[in-house]
Amino acid sequence: SGPGNMRLRAAGTAVPPTSSINFKAGQIRANNAVIRLNAQRELAAYLDQISGTAHLILDVNGYFK
């Protein structure tokens, strides 16, 4: 409902300085990113948005072993 960006990272780590995806109000976006998980295989999302809400749909397309 407002412009912003989403920053994905391993849970328990610092928020990265770069975004995984940027968006404007009412915009549907897609992006490919390689995100590291923590030892418990957890991911965290940080929403950098002044006001409003955003929906996140995460689709796992593969993994590294």
C-alpha cells in the first residue's frame, strides 16, 4: 500500500544494506535472489516502508548443498 523495499537474510543476522526487491504502491513485483539460511534453516524478512502493508509470497526454486 506504499513504496518500500524488502530485505531477506538468514534469521538472527544483521539487516543487509541492500534490498532483495523494491516496490511502489499497488505494484506486483518478482525477483530472483539467493538467500543464505541460518543453521536452523530459517529466513527473515525486513520490510523497509514508511507506512502501509506489503504481502510477501516466497517460492523456493532450488537449493545448494
